[in-house]
Amino acid sequence: MKIALPSRQNKIDEHFGHCEHFTVFTIDEQKRILSEEKVASPAGCGCKSNIAQTLAQKGVKLMLAGNMGEGAVSVLNSHGIDVLRGCSGDVKAVTESWLSGSLKDSGIVCAQHEHGCHND
């Protein structure tokens, strides 16, 4: 399984659409991190880019994120990627928290999309 996290300086980037890159962890059947890869963030808004397709092609099944609008969640879901919002902190620590079962989706939707990343 692969898990992606929008990242900035090895921490969860609070705004999915403007992160430096995506950190992708490969997880084995025993819920151990096998490898870490950085995937370049596309220019422009995350939900209108090809990032969902790119991550899906790499085998990503889960996005652990901070804030994210419904448009971005919908695009990721349409590519077979589940989303868990409300995450913060070091990307590896957040991934390990999810692996141990201690993370829950905040259900918080990012409403600050003046940059046009929302679906009207």
C-alpha cells in the first residue's frame, strides 16, 4: 500500500494545493514503512492539476492531509484515493500514527479557496 502526504519541509502542508511536494510512503502487510519517495507538486491548484492521476498511477490509496476542499477530496476519491483530513506535524510521525490506528478524519473542509480551486 502507498500513502501520500502533502509536504513542506518534512511536515504536513496545511494547504494541499500549494505544497512543495508529496511524500509517498510504501507500507508492507505488517504495517511497516518500507520506503519513502518525494513526488513533485504540480504548478497551480492541486484539485485542477493531474496530481490525483499521478499519485494513483504510483499506487497511492490514501492521502493524509491537513486542510482540503471538497473539490480536491472528490478528485482524489474519483482516482481511488481515500482522504483523511486534519493531520499535522512530521510526515513520518503522522504516517506512523495512522498505521497504529490513532488518526481519525477531522471532517473539516477548507473554505479558503479564493484562488479558484473550488467547484461552483
